[in-house]
Amino acid sequence: MKNATLHQLKVFEAVARHNSFTRAAEELFLTQPTVSMQVKQLSKAVGLPLFEQVGKRLYLTEAGKELYTTCRELFDRLAQFETSIANLKGLKQGTLRLAVVTTAKYVIPRLLGPFCQRYPGIDVSLTVDNHERIIDGLIDNRDDLYIMSQPPDDLDVTVHPFLENPLVVLAWHNHPLAKEKDIPLKRLSEEPFIMREPGSGTRQAVQKLFDDQGLELKVKLDLGSNETIKQAIAGGLGISILSIHTLALEGPNSPLTILDVEGFPIQRYWYVVYPAGKQLSIIAQTFFEYLLNEGKTVAEQTSFQGILNQGRF
Ligand code: PGA
């Protein structure tokens, strides 16, 4: 192992975590041949194969599993070391590791702006992924803080709400329902519906709403991003239910409109979450307090409230 490098271990850890060379390459901004080469060299240093390919699936060998556990321990220790050093240096420099669900990307970068201006020495590493994969990261304790709308009930976590995250029904502005008032929920189940992908928190919330009412949606399309869904709505493919934050940058000429449906908007919240008992670095603690104390004000100053007030929505 003396010939193995930290870089090779990082590459290996990402491949093992994603179970995929392609996704590891994407995460690390490397090409796939580079990732394969790094893993090959590491495997040579270990003296045993680390992965085996069966059909299209990738499996860790026994040696691979041992090395993966070792890597996780090693990187946790290194992160602790970085935290101690950042604490010793005070807030002058260090990295804030945030992991946020896809929909939160409409809010968090805008909140980070004033924070980073206040603390110019702080770099931010922002992971954006769907609900399911952010929960995986939380279980593995990969980041400092996690932002989501549905904190897990089955994990021991500390949870604080900091901002409203209402769900609204979106349609093309010329949709026949656009001018109706107090539309019954049942009416929505007759419309072609565009749904977020499995694993999305928005999808879970929408599914639960209709299940609770004993209604079935006519899902025409499953799409993996809020932006694609907005384009599909604008293309007249159907209606959808998304966070109002997805409209943050829509102007008065947006092709989208919010339908007036009974029981809507559905009130949800953004929560900042971390494993219970985790010792937050001074940087993470500062951002945590900033979110709780100023998050709402900063989000409102720069968001959809302006659009709402302009009349179209
Ligand atoms: P999503 O989560 O981006 O995975 O849909 C958002 C949410 O839970 O509100």
C-alpha cells in the first residue's frame, strides 16, 4: 500500500459509493479512463482486484469491501482533523460542506451569497442531489449540514426549520383551468400529470397527498429535474406540483401559472439537518445560526415574493 496515493483512495471511494465509474468521474470532474486507471493502479498496489463486473453491475470484492471501510474511516479522521485546524484558525478559512436536495438549489445559493461576502475565507462545497441520495450522504456523515423538506423519522438527527417551502400546482398560463377558482383536488387527477423521479422528496409529498384522498394521478411523464418539468408544462404536456421556490427567477412574462386548487398551497418547510451528537465545526455552526436567524429574510428579499406581488402569480 506504500505506493497508493490519497488521490487514488478518493477515486476508489467515490466509485465504491456510487457503484459506478461514470458517476464517480462526474462527481470528481475526471474522465472515466482516468478513474479506471487510478483504480487499476490502486488494485495493483493492494495486490488484489477491488471490483468485479457481473453483467452490467459492479461489485466490490472482499478486498474492495475492506478497503472501502478503511477509506471511510480515513476520510472521517481527515475531516475531523480539518475541522480542528479550521477551529484553531477561527473563521478565517476552511470549507463548509453542504448537501441539499435538488429543489433547495433555488434557495441555498442565494443565501450563500451574503454569507460568503461576510466570511470571504470560507469556501463552500455544495452537493445537490435528490432526497434519497442526500439521505444516503447523511447516513454516511459525508457533509457538515443537510438541507431538505422531509427529515427522516428513522434516523437520530437534529432538525431545525428555517423557511417555508409551499407546494403549488403549476400549469401552462393558457391552460383551461388557469382562470378557475377553488378547483377540487379530484379535478387534478383527470389532467395529464408530470411527476418528479423516484427518490424525489417532492414526488413523495405529492404521492402521499393523492393517496391520502384515495385519488390516482394520471402520470404522463416522470422527469428528473424541476427545470425540465417547468419546460414540459410550458410545452403544454401537463400540469405538476412543485415547490414555489422553483419560480424564484420567473418574471411576469413566465409561461407558467399557479392554479387555484382547494387545499393549496401545501405548507412545507426547509429544514437544516445533521446527525444528532455531531460536533459541528465553527464554520458549520456559523452557517447554521445564519440560516436560522437570517435565512428567511434573505430568501424573501431575493425571491418569488416579488413575482407574486407583480400580479401574474
Ligand atoms: P426533491 O426534494 O428535490 O428531492 O424533490 C424536495 C423536497 O423534499 O421538497
